[in-house]
Amino acid sequence: MIGRVAGIIIHRAADHVLIDVRGVGYIVHVSERTAASLRVGEAAALFTELVVREDLLQLYGFPTLLEKEWHRLLTSVQGVGPKASLALLGTLGPDGVARAIAIGDSAAVRKAPGVGPKLAQRVVMELKDKAPAVMALGGTLSADPGPVMDGEPETPARPAARRSAPTPDPAALASAEALSALSNLGYAPSEAASAVAEASGAEPSATTAALIRAALRLLAPKE
């Protein structure tokens, strides 16, 4: 299993990149959002998922483990293949996918190219109870796959600078911690995830404490 590919981007298209790894070129299919973040001639590292079929082998790449985990969950839904999953992640991003599923927003899911109303509704219905588990991992699965290390590809392209260890995405970490706190208070995972997603959507930069307060207000019994 190929879980990570690191090298120099030598070609980029809307839905895939070609990465030179020590003289071997790997075609890695990515979302438009991910492709737009990569540059030809620069170093890149992607977490990958290898799809094996009778007539082909295809690599799908993701900038974070969190996004790869959402891809795994999305493709567990009947009718959602790798391309549809990348369309969803490219349109909404992992945070947007989490929010749409948690609050049951099938209209947001329909914004992805090739995803119709019935499929969007199926995604929301089938994943609403599974999504909180991935959301809770957001703070630990947001790590960068790391830089290209010395000796990885030897090419005339500009060498990659070493980077310090990445920190978790603050928004994902805050959502994960708020979800954990609400679960500890006895709220069901699905209702806690829905409240956290709605609160995060209203204030994307909210701290953990602010998210918890906002979610608790949303969960309070309506008079």
C-alpha cells in the first residue's frame, strides 16, 4: 500500500498531478482545491489512497490525513466513487463536508459537480451518525504530510526548504475539543456534532470555549 508520496511536481492538471520521486513519476488524482494549492517545480507531499481494480491502479492524494479519512468515509456510501468524493472535498473542503453532514444540509452537498439530489440526501443520511467520529479526530488528523527530505528526488528544480513540524488546524482542533466536551456532558454524538458544526459555521475562528457556549445555546430546550 502506498500511503504517502513526496517529490517534485512536474505537471499539474485540474484533477491530477505528476510527482517526480527519485526519477519515477507518480500520477496522483487530487481535488481541484488541492491541485490549485500545488505548484509545478515545487516540492510536495501527499497522503495517498491506492485504488486497485482489475484493469487499473490509481492513486488519490490528500494534503492532510483528515481529508483522507473523509474520503474513506464518503466512498463508503453507495454511489460515491473516488471522483465524486474528490468533487465534494474540492467544493466544500473537509470542514465544509463535516458541517453539511452534521447539520443535514443536503443542499450544500449538491453543490459538488456530479452529485444529484438523491445522492446528496443519501450521503447526509448514511454519514450523519458516522461523521462525529471523524470530526472528533480533526485536531489530530490535520497534520501536514511533511516536507520532501534530502535525497528524495534529485532534480534541477528548486530545492524545498525544510519546514518545522506543523501544528494542528486551529478550527479543526477547536471543533474536536468542543465535540469531546459535549459528549462528556452526555449529549448524543450526532446532536453534539450538529450543534458544533452550526456554531463553527457562524463563527469559523471561534475558540473551543466559545464553540462550547454557542453549541450549548443551540442545544438548550426551546421554550
